[in-house]
Amino acid sequence: MIETGGNSAGNGGDGYFFGSLVNAPVVIYMPINIAIAGYNSTADATQSNTLQVDQSATQIAGVGGDGGNSNASIGGSVSVSGSGDLGSGAISSGGNQAGNGGDGFSYGSFVNASFVLYHPINIAIAGPNSTAHAEQTNSVDIDQSAFQMAGAGGNGGDGNVSLGGNAASGLGSGAGGIDTGDNGAGNGGDGHFSGSLVNAPVVIYMPINIAIAGYNSTADAHQTNDMSVDQSVTQIAGIGGDGGSGNLSIGGSVSASGFGSEHSHGWLNAGTISSGGNHAGNGGDGFFHGNIVNASYALFDPINIAMAAANSSTHADQANNVELVQSAFQMVGIGGHGGNGNLVLGGKIGIDLSGFGFGSDVINTGHNEAGNGGNGQFFGSISNHPVAIFSPINIAIAGYNPTLEAHHINNGHIDQGPFEMAAIGDDGGHGDLAMGGNVAAHFMPDHFMPEHHLLLG
């Protein structure tokens, strides 16, 4: 019948996403270098490769916007007088919101499946009484890092005010007749995600360096590899936004004097007057349904071979420097932090009734919340299965009465440390105050019906 609530100020926008984000670049790089010489000749093969591949991806979907700061949302005042009853939900001056963070929704799948194949081959072959020289130098930098975020609620703003309007009524009320509560200020939005986040980059790196010389000849093979691979991933889904700080949410005051039509007595039914249920600075809940998969795979297997026949010299030299990062940060279903220094008060209620009769839960000024941490909910699986194979081979084979020399130097650093968080409820804030409103009631029993008594639900 009468509605002056439903006001909003500075709220963050909701984020919605339905579908799939796919990023699947492929790089195939396979140079081949071969030198072959006949009898009493020289064969020389030199290969130098410098490769930089950037397959990094940033995928963001279904993220709610942050709430604003220093906004005010106030419901209008209501004054009603007359004879008769107010129906259910007759007067509402609550439902105000100010500076709340928007919810984030994402339904679908994120796919980032990069693939790199790098396989240079360097071969030098010489006949008898000749010299074969093969040299291969490779410098490779591959970035397959990914950042995937979906279903994140926006943070609540700071310093917002949400007030329910004052209501004065001289009528009897039905269930839910007067409502000036349920106000919100600076709360973090919830994060919702349903689907899968998939990041499965693959690196195959297999350079081969071979030098073969015939009878009474020299074979020399050099291989130097510098490799840096970044397969790190950050996957965030279903994260509730943090609650703001310094927000104020107060239910409006209610003044009621009842002369209802039922038996000519004032009558308040269940849930008639509500000035509670206010919220300020609470962290949003985090929800996640689905799977997060990070299955990086790196194969690094250089081969260096030098072979010489009888009465010859062979030399094989291999040096490898490898930096491989397969670290993963996976966070899902995390509730937002509660804000600090928020104030929530239920409105004041004054009742002066001529007659009798109270239904259950007639007056509500409680159920106020301030600075609570959001709940975390997770359904599904988190998988992290990186595999790194690093197996260089250095072989020098010489015939009768030769000079044989083989050098093999490997420096490798592999980081496979994952960090996984799921369904974590966040901490509540500090210095928050939530209070129920004051209630003052004055009842005048019917002197003509002494058997009647006061009923409090």
C-alpha cells in the first residue's frame, strides 16, 4: 500500500557471464641444420636459435563492481491515521542500500591450453680422413603464465549511510504491516562461479646435436642451451568481496497506536513491526561449483653426440641452463573479509494499544549484523599436475687409438610449488557494533472483558 523504500546509492554493478573463454595458441618451431662432406673433406654445421614466445593470458569474467564511498540512502517518513486494519506489508520504508559491492556471477568454462614444440636438429657428417664440426646454441624464453578470475564479488564501499524512514500509524496491522529494517550499507558482494577453469600449457624442447667423422678424422660437437619457461598460473573463482569500513545502517523508528477492527481491540499479528535485520560492512560469501585444473607439462631432452673412427679425435661438449616455473595459485570459494568500525542499530519502536493481543514474533528489532566475515563454499575439485622431464644426453664415441673427451654441465631450477585454497571463511572486522532497537509498549486491557489477558508470542 505504502512504499518509500527500495532506495539505492553508490552500489557496485553486478557482473554476469555465461559461456566460455578460450585461449589456445600453438607454436611449432623446428629448424634443421645438416652438413655432410665426402672423403678427405671438412663438414661444418652451425645452428644458433634465439626464441621468445609469449603465450600469457589474462581472462576475467563475471566480476562485480566495487561499491562507492560516502553515499546516503534514506527511506521517507510515513504517517497514517484512520480506522481499520493495514494489510500485510502495508508500510515499508526500509530496503535501502548504500555503497554495497556488486555480486559476481560466472557460468561456463575458462580454457587456456598453450602448446609449444621447439625441436631444432644440428648434424655434421664427414667421410674418412676429414673433419666434422657441429655447433648448436639455443636461447629460449617461453611465457605461458595465465591469470584467470571469475565470479568475484565487488568490495563494499566505506563511510556509507543507510537509514530506514520513520513510520507512525494509528491503524491495526496485519502480518508484516510495518517494515523499516533490512537496510544495508557497505557490504561486500557475493561471488558465484559454476564451471571449470582449465590451464594446461605444454612445452616440448628437444634439440639434437650430432657430429660424426670417418676414418682418421676429427669429430667435434658443441651444444649450449639456455632455457626459461614460465608456466605459472593464478586461478581465482567464487570469491566474495570484502566488506567496507565505517558504514552506518539504522532501522527507522516506529510509533504505533492501535484501535483495530477485530473485537474493537488493537491487534498485532506475527511479524507486524520490523525495524531490524540491518547489515553493514559484512564480507560477501564465496561460492564455487566445478573444477580447477592446472596440468603443466615440460619436456626438455637435448642430445649431444660426437663419434669418430679409428686413429681420430672426438669431442662432445654440452652445457644446459634451465629455469622452469610451474607454480600455481588456486583460490576458490573464499568469503570476503568483514569491514571495521561499522555501526548497525535496530530502530526504536513505541506502541500504545487499547485492547489486547499479540501474535508470535510481533516486534523485531534484532538480527542486525556488522563486520562479519563471509562464508566460503566449494563443490568440485582442484587439480595441479605439472610434470617436468629434464634428461640431457652427452655421448662421445671414438675408434681405435683415439682421443676422447666429453663434457656435460647442467644447471636446472624447477619450481612446482602449488598454493591451493578452497572454501575458506574470512575473518570478521574489528570495532563493529550491532544492536537491537529499543521497544516501549503501553497496553490498556479491556475493562469490560476481564477474562482477556496479554499474549506475547
